[in-house]
Amino acid sequence: MFVDAKPFMPTANLQVSHSGRTQAQPKRKRISGERILPPLILVPSMAAIITFVYVFILITVWVSLSRWGTLRIDWRLRDPLFQAYVQMFAMPRWHADLRNVLVFTVLFLSVSIGFGLLLALLLDRRLLGYTLFRNIFLFPYALSFIVTGIAWRWIFNPETGINLLFDGLGINRWLVSIGSAPFRPGWTTDPGVLFSINDSLGHIFPAVRNLSVHLGIPIALIPVVVAASWQLTGFAMSMYIAGLATVPNELREAARIDGATEFQVYTKVVLPLLRPVTVSTAIILGHVSLKIFDLIFAMTGVGPGFATDVPGIFVFDMTFKATRYNLGAAASIVMLLLVAIVIVPYLWRNLRRN
Amino acid sequence: MHLKMRFCSPVVAFASFFALVQAPLSSQAAGEKKLEVFSWWTSGGEAAALDALFTVYKKQYPGVEIINATVAGGGGSAARPVLQTRLAGGNPPDTWQSHPGWELLGQYVEPGYCEAITELYQSDGWDKAFPKALVDLMTKDGKTYGVLAGVHRGNDLWFNKQLLEKNGITVGDTMSFDQFFAACDKLKAAGIPALGVGDSGIWASAQLFENTLLGVVGGQGWIDLFGGKMKWDDPKVKEAMKYFAKMQDYLNPDHSALSWDQAIGALIEGKVAFSSMGDWADGEFIKANKKENVDFGWVSHPGTDGSFIIVADGFTLAKGAPHKDATIAWLKSIGSKEAQEAFNPLKGSIPARTDVDKSKFDGYHQWSMKSFATNTLLPSCVHGEAAPAAFQQALNDAVTAFIVDKNVDNFANALVQAAKESESNK
């Protein structure tokens, strides 16, 4: 389930909650061996997690505050201390990155969860070819983001990709014949931004007017959303299929007996029961989306005018290309906070429930 | 694995961990005859050129086993993280590929990752064979830290000769900006994008700007600019930015979806007429069986005649190299006439030595060698030689933004700011 999610944090958390449970149980047992054994077994993995996750997070925080801005490792703290963060939040590229990752997350989650639910509901009717289609929809999930990125880069190349299809189908000939321009979008090469809200937001926050970045939906990001959704809609679908299987048939029948239409059975009974599935899917896809790197690196890179740049690529460029380790570390801490905003409330809820 | 790392500190700690594990192994290995060469030369011509260096080395110093530690990825994007990790973790390869100038001296020598090889320049007579401007790019406080295998020329303007002839354009021995834009207008009127760029990795556009900048400020201006005597918001720099903005009107519309070699491919097919690119482009023409001065031609980028932007490849000696003797032999071999003559025709560069047999090279490279011997030699910024990596990245970022917003003041201010920041990071 976490194959593509690169489970840095999640494994850690699974282990932690597991240990919480085992500590609570042995209190009643009197045999000392059984009391000591579980913690003893857990100590190595706990130690590894503390070192390789939490200590390293602290080291990264330290690096982000340090003077390590070349290949010479320099642990001395900077004065002023938060200069790397100040510099980063002054960079137009970083503004574009934050805009992109938020826009991408919203679009990607809506598309893949929306279509995932739709496909699951269609398959729920057990029509002909149920197994075949379920597998077909799930297949893209088996690919790596790099493969997806390269394939979709070719598809959205404005000279050789999908635009040739519009020509071939005669759509463009028809458009020209009725006197309008042919449909040849630049896709990933288009630096434009749709629905820019700088002006309207400028009435409320005058500082927005000074931004060199347009707040809106970068056009070049749309093909990336298509590619990412293509890959992960199947995953959302399988989550919903699993969720639908847990909805007891008795409930549906009861609703029907009470005179509900088939549409009402879904909107009033099934969908409300699927809410936990939606939350889990959104969390899993959300943290994939906030940390995304490989798909965009393979498909568009930073894009025209940073239209598809994301914090993950920023960290890579600043750390290894510019050798500004402190800046790269600062950006990764901000990424960690973004992911934490999504995941921590979810974990908190789960912990309280347990 | 390294691409997926979200935090840089784990990388360093992992490296130190592996360094600890490997330390006893490498000290055992010191007795054996081995040599680890780290590079990112994996594509066709590059790999063949590296292999030629190995062949010469094996002939000159038989009995040494070469560990070819290449990491694939254009321009070393994947290799550099690996190299940086190994250096920081105290587990260096014996020798690695580096550009001269800032990349060598600022990045590797300053933190103490390299050992000087000054004595080789006397013992092997290199001080007479290599141009002084080139050796200076590898020298700090009187000590020299590397040897160059070959030199590329960065400021070339390539063109599809037949396409130009068809449109009534002739190119002389030099070209001015006026001539260039006149030709572009003619081509635009004929519906042809004049200038081919493939900047999916933004550096190709940064290089077009670099060449244009040199065309305006000239050789002395270049030295003043990177020496801090001229500011990045100087009127001359802004003039270059305006030229660069004007060039955007003549670009192939899909430039941000192409890589540099695909842009040269478009030139070969006659989809675009010009392309400003270093002479590694020459290999693409040869691969496509195109004849020089018949199918394609070249001239110095507008305004840059008399200057030679160096994009050179050299090798280092690691401090604490596990196989020091074999590495010194490797560097001696690279500096030898035999190796330079074997390596460069395959790599598409010219020898860093000026005393080699010119007859082994094609027409373009003989032209380049002549230019190398007579022109002002200048370090490239886009290829990490003229300025720190932080500035190089900032230039790439500023170019990315400028291509879209074409705001000269923002561009200049971003570079002024970057120069200040990279100064404080030194």
C-alpha cells in the first residue's frame, strides 16, 4: 500500500503506535519474561527510528540554521539565525513552488478521489467485465513515477504528442473552416497562469501586489495533474472498493424497503459510510503530493517560468547543484511541516480512538 | 536512492557510516594496484573517450585495475550528489571529473578535498605545453590542483547552411548582433523559427544568455564582471539582457520541452536555422552524417569573435586517495600527448596541450584550435568555472524567470543579489 509513498514517516508511526499497545497490555501479566520480551524486541527498531528519523530531523533543523553553504561542512550557527529561511521566503522561485504544490495537491486530490469513487461505484454494480476493468484501472499504479513522467512528457510534447491527434482527427481543419484558430495548446511549455487572483487579493492584502508570481493555476501544471491522477486514480478506486465491501447489504436493503431510490441509497447510505475511506485516501495521496519529486523531475523539470517547480526539486537543486546545504535543509523542514499539517491531526485522531 | 532522500544530513551520516565500514577495506586495498575514476561520462561519445583514456593508461602503466565509477545523468546531475556524499563522508574516489576554475578551486580545493600536483607541471614539461590562462584556472596560492584532458568552446553559433542559403542569408567569418537579428527577421518572415533552443534543463538558455552577455561586454568586461569590478546592473549588462529578451521572439515554441541535443536535431532537420551551443554539438552533426561547411556551419556567437569561452574537463587527485601512486600515474597519463590525441577526437573537444598533431582533427576542431591559440580565454559561468555554484544556480533561476516575464530590472537585481549572497557564502 505504501509502495509509492516512500514511507519515511508512516513506518515510524506504525511502529510507535504498536509499541504503545504492547506496553498497555502486559501490566496484568505477572511473568517477568513476557513483560520484558516485547520491549526488548522493540528496542533495536526503536533505536534505529529515533536515530534515523528524529535525530536526523533535528540535524536537518540545525543545518538549516548553520553556515553550511558550500561543500565545506560548517556547523557554526548563522547570524541572524533564520537567514536561510528569510532568504528562501524572499525568493520568487520559492513563492512559485508553494503556489504549485498547493494547487497541485488540491487538483490532484479532487481528480483522483473523484474519479476513483466514480470508478468504484461503477464497478460496485458488478457489471460484465468487473474483474477485467478493476485490474485495468489499477495497472497504472504498478508503474514508477519516473516511467509515468517520461511517457506523459512525450504525450504532452506540443510538436509531437497529443496535438498531432487533434490534427489527425480533423478537429483543427474544422476549427479553421469555421474561422477560429486551430487548437494547439502548448501544454507543458505554456508559462501562463489561469484565474490569477493577485489583483482581487491585492485589495485585501496590498503586499500581494508586489509578488512577481501570479497566484492561480499554472497551465503547465495541468498535464502533470493529469499524469499523477492517471497513475493514482486506480489506488483511490481500490480503497473505495474495499470500503464498499464493508457496507452491509442489510443497510442497503433496509433503505430500499423504506422506499429509497437507488440514487438515494448511494447518497444517503453508502457515501456517508465511506467517509473514513475518503479521509484515509486523502491523507495518503496528500502526503505523496506534498513530497512529489520524481514525476515532475522526469516530466517537466522546473517548467517554463517555474510553472511546475515544487519544493522537492527546490531542495534537490539548492542542496546538490548550488551546494547551499543550509537553504536546502530549510526547504526540507518547510516540506516536513507541510506534510505534518496533513498527517498529525489524522494520527492524533487515531491515537485518541485507540 | 539519493534522488529520493529528503534530507541532506542522512546522506552525510550514511556516508560517514559507510566510510567507517569501508575504511579498513580501502587501507587493505592500498597495497593492490587499483585506481578508481569517478565521472559522469556515460553517453556514446563520452564513454568512448573515457575508454580511450583507460586504454592509453593501461598501455603506459600496465597491471593496474581501473574501477570505472560512472554515474549516468546529463551534466552530472545524478553524479554530483554521489560525489559530494563520498567527499563529505571521507570516502573519496582516487580521482574525479571536474571543470577548472570555481568548481575545482572553490568547491573541492577550498574545503581540502584535493591534493596539489604542482610538481607534475615541471617534471612533465606541462608548464610549457598548457596555456598559462588555463593552468591559472586550476592554481590557488601557487599550487596547481588538476590536469585537463580536453577543452570545449562554449560560444559557438551553429547554423543549417542549406536552410540559410535557401533564404538568401550568408554568414561571414564573424557576425554582429545587427547581422544576426537581420537574418532572424528574414527567417521569421519566411515562417521559420530562427533560433533553436532546447532548455528543458534550463542551462541551454543560460548559455545563450552567457554568450550574448560576452558579445556585449567583451573579454575585459567579462573579467571585470566576474572579478567584482563591474556590477550586474551595469548598463552594458542590461543591454545584453535586452538582446537576450529580443532573441526570445525568434525561438522554437517548444523549446522548454526539448533537450539541447533535440534542438540541434531540429537544426539538422531544417526546422530551425541557428543554435548557440558549445562545440559538443559538433558530435551531433557527425552522428547524423552531416558535412561541415556543406550541410552545417559555425561562427563565433554574435559579438564574441576573439574570445574563447572555455568549458574544460579535468581530473583531480583526492586528498587521502586510497591509491595515490596509481592516481598520479593516471594524471601523468592524461597530460601526455598520446592520451590527449586519443581522447579529444572522440569527445569532440580539442586538446588542452597546444603541441599536438593537428592533422588528427576535423575542420571544425582545427578552427577551434586556432581560436584557442590566439583568442582571450575566458571561464564559463554556466559550467561552473567563473563563479560559485550558488551563483550559477541563481543565474539559471533568474534566466528561467526572465524568459517568461522579460523584466530587465528584476533580472539584473536578482543577479546583484545573488552575487552578494554568494560572496557572503564564500
